[in-house]
Amino acid sequence: MESRSLVPHEPGLKLPIANVRSVYRTHDVERKLAKLPPREHEALRATLERMLERGPERFQVKPSGVPDMCTLYDELPNFTDALDDVKRHVALAQDAGDGLEVTPMLLLGPPGIGKTHFARKLAEMLGTGMNLVPMSSMTAGWLLSGASSQWKGAKPGKVFEALVDGQYANPVIVVDEIDKASADAQYDPLGALYGLLEHDTAGSFIDEFAEIAIDASQVIWVVTANDERCIPEPILNRMNVFEIDAPSPEQARRIARNLYTAIRGEHNWGRRFDPEPSDDLLDLLAELAPREMRRALMTGFGNARLAHRQEILAEDVPKSGNGKTKIGFLQ
């Protein structure tokens, strides 16, 4: 699939758009549509007609320079190695005619340490949006690669949707908790990934519903897992693996402070609270996993507001972040 240069810089993006890339061939779609029997396969017909209406060209992120990632390093202090890898790929593309390509990455670590949050922040930096594929609920391989149009209720897969229905040729697709993919499925849930994670074969990915070659070679893959032992070796070999440790106490305090200021700044009611959290509150939050900090803080903000205080006290925050502790409200 070919790409051509485009100049505009879209407002709000931290990296400029500089390429347009065709993610499928219009001729293939027209030929497939012409072969469909009249008054049959209406869902497939509608999909192919939508492809012709939208056209094959999608924006492709093309950096003009290495962005300032200091904020990300500060927000995600335990993801330094993964951020370094992204920065290297951005540096390679900045002075070339190529779009940004990032080697598929596996973020390996315990639950709740911010792996999906990292992917979301990466997508925000690139400006391409994030498509989440939760493998813990995936029971069939067709969710990634589509199901044959011969089946009742069949539809395209997540990769097709991201590229054909989306705006970008290189979106961030997050395969979340890949180690929890069901082994009882009739079809291998990971089957499509063998080709999708290889640059050469991903360039002509066939969605089983549309049966049209799609260029998925530019997709930025972020895969998360808690346990690598459940991941097939050929899948592991296709990715850069980053072992993500739980943040240190000091890193956890920094994450908690950043989260406090972010929540306060995102809401109009935030102006009612102190600009900075207390040391006691940070000490308490640092004992929680990053995923649990937001829930604890939202409870703390609510309890402090009910008490007509501008400071969140330790007693405002639930003592357990496992979601099972009964949260009482101040009278």
C-alpha cells in the first residue's frame, strides 16, 4: 500500500501528520462487490460500500522531531525502558520520509501497575487514538480477524474496524491481558496475531468477513500480560518484552501526586480543593497500586466535600483498594 506526503499539522496533536497512506485497494473492493449475488450478503455489501464511500486513504503519524516526553516519564516512572524504546523509534522517523513504526511491545507485570494507562498515554501523545481488545473476555479468534460473512451475525474484526472505520493508518491497538485468552475457544484467539505482529505479512492482512487485503503493517501494537508462561513462544518472539515493576515508594508518591493534580484540574469542582495533596495523603496512596489510586482519590474528594473541607485527610480515603471494602460517607 502506498503513501504520499501531506503537510498540515492537526491542532491538539503532539506529533504532526505528514503522510497519507492507503490501507486497502479500491479495485479489490469493487471486484469483491461485483461478485456478490443480488439480494444476498447485505451486511457484507454494506461494509464494502462503506469502504468505497470512505476511500482507502488514512492519516499516518510522521514526527518532525522528538517530542518532549518529560511529562510521560514523570507520570509513568516505572515505564522508563518502554518510553525509551518509543523515543528511539520516533528519532528514527523524524528526518525520514517514513511514517512512525514501533516494534510491537509486551508490557509484562502484575495487575494494576498502569500497563493499559501507559498505552492510553502513548496513544494520546501520538494523537491516533487507542483501540482496546480485552483478551480476558475473548472466546473466539474472529474478534481480531473477523468472522466469515457466511455466518449469521458475522462482522469484521477489531483490526479492520480500527483501520477502515478509523482515521489513521497507524493506530495504537492494545491487546490487553493476552495471557488470559481462552484456551477453550473453537478457534485460536491468538491465531491472527502470528501474522499481524510480523511487518511483512501484516501488510496484506485478510479480514475473514470482508476478505479484502488490509495494510496493518503500520499498527502500533501494545500487548499487556501478567504471566508470560501462558503466551506462545512464537508470539513472544515477535515483540520487545518490557518487564514492568511495581513503582518504588518514591515513584508511587510521584504517581499519586500527579493523579491528584490531574483529577483536580479535570473537574470544575477541583478548585474547591488544595492545589497540593498532604504528605500524609501521599504516604497512604503510595501503598496502593496505581489502578487503585484514582478510585481512592475520588472517594477522598467526595468525603472531603461532604465535610466542607478543602483538604483530603487520611480518613477520607478507603484503607483498602481491592474494591471490597465498604466505603462509608461522612455524616
